[in-house]
Amino acid sequence: MSDHHDRASHRFGGPWTETKLTILRKYLRAYTTALKNQSFTTGYIDAFAGTGYRSQAANDGPQLALPDLAGDQEEALLKGSVVYALETQPRFDRYVFIEQDAARCAALDALKAQHPDLAADIKVCSGEANEEIRSLCAKNWRDRRAVLFLDPYGMQVEWQTIKAIAGTKAIDLWLLFPLGIGVNRLLTRSGEIPEAWRHRLDVMFGTADWIDTFYRVESQPDLFNPAATTLVKARVDVIASYFVERLKAVFPAVAPNPRILRNSSGNPMYLFCFAASHPRALGIASDILRKID
Ligand SMILES: C[S@@+](CC[C@H](N)C(=O)[O-])C[C@H]1O[C@@H](n2cnc3c(N)ncnc32)[C@H](O)[C@@H]1O
């Protein structure tokens, strides 16, 4: 891998990545178009920003961002969420990119040179996503509106952060919820869940009552034991609905049709959720989710 390749892109995701970014891209365009003639300052916040580019086996992905660079390499450079946001027209007024990896922050900073007209309005924050978002949410949002994209690898997003986002009443949230890749794996078949895993689930859901939804005891009497019971673990669709309900507890407008993102074997990996304070935003997001292939 070339030096440029190491710094400017990083390898992540799977076949679902394209779907996720297409949904986001469509929403960003619809959003800035809808707010074009309003007096709000508009922002795009990417809290797990990466580098702006991603790499993937060259024959996997349709859209080469820098085909001349990728030509003789085994991997192609594809656009990531940050670059799609910078390319959105009409443009946002401000861009905030949060990333905890220092080398990736440097790659994000380097994007300013590729977008000189936007450079003064791009802020790269080197830090932990939950902390940075909560501090942004504590600001005065009266005259500001933003789209926030939360694209973690796993279970990094804490419920307190989601609550703080909802509390602004000014941020439209797209969140990659780790349905199969995180939660379903921590829910053991036996129901015996190590304390550290329980704690992670509590922090992510903001409550400990998930256990009552995700496990139920069924009676299975037989000839020798009429009182026999068995523990049944919830299917992923129950986990998905539970999380949508949690979002509804803090956001007035939550997409009822989040997108399940599957790997090439058809297993659900993530749930791509949308939540906002405004019904109009929900209408746009739901429409995009409904129409995506
Ligand atoms: C899946 S990648 C993001 C990809 C990006 N959205 C894109 O489309 O190009 C997740 C990124 O989050 C960063 N990250 C992981 N945990 C983090 C945290 N707690 N706070 C901030 N960044 C984090 C990783 O370094 C990685 O670059």
C-alpha cells in the first residue's frame, strides 16, 4: 500500500457501506436544499469521521473517487461520508469532523486544500466522539441546524449522547446502530451475560430493562417435568424495534423504517436509523429509506 493510500483512506465496512452512504448523500442534498432560503446556519457534523476516503477491493465498488490513483493498485479509493458532505450542493455553512485517530485527523485537515472555498468553515476535532458531541450539543442552537452522522464500527455511541442530541431540538441524526455486529453478539443464548457486556448494553440503551424484552421464559412441559421452562432469546427484528422505541422516547420524529444493512451472506450487521425533531425531516428521510434499493 502506498504512503498516500495509508494516510488518505482507510479500509472499513462491507457491501452495506454503499447503501448507507447513498442514503446519507441523498439526505444531505435534500436537507441543504430545504434549508437554502431559511435564516439558520446549517452544519454537517461527522463524529466518526475517518479520513474522507475509504478503500475496498477494486472490483467491489462502483464509484471511484480518484481513479487515476487507484488504477495500478489492488484497492480503489472510494469516497467516504466526509467527502460526500463537502461535495453536497447547496453547501452547508459549517463542517465539523470528529475523529480520535491522529493520523486520520491529519488526513481530514488535508481535505481543506482540496476544498479551498470551504476550508475556512471546516473544523477538525481530534477527540472522543461522545465527549465532543455532548460539548457541541451544550451550545446555543437557537439559530443553528445540523445533520449529524454517527458511523461507529461498534457500540461506541452512548445513550447520554443521543439524549443530548435530541435535547438540542435542532439536529437531524443518522445513526448506525450495531444490531448484529454488536448487540446480538453480546446477548448469549444462555442468557448469562458477563457483567462488562451488560454494562455496555446499559450504557448504549440508557436503561437496564432491555433484558425483559430480549429474553422471555416459555413453559415447555413434558411427561417428566410438567413445570419445565426454556429461555428464548429475541430475534434481531425485536432488538431493532426496541431501539427504535428508545429513540422515540427522546426524539419526536423517528423513521419507522430504518434500513437493515446486511453482509454478503444476508446476515444483519447494522440498523441505519434516522431521528429528528421535525416531522418534515422525517418525511424526507422516510421517503429516501423507502426508495433505496
Ligand atoms: C467506520 S469509520 C468511519 C467512516 C466514515 N464515516 C466514512 O464514511 O468515511 C469509524 C471511524 O471512527 C473512529 N473512531 C472510533 N471510535 C471513536 C471514538 N470513540 N471517537 C471518535 N472517533 C472514533 C475510527 O478511528 C474510524 O476512523
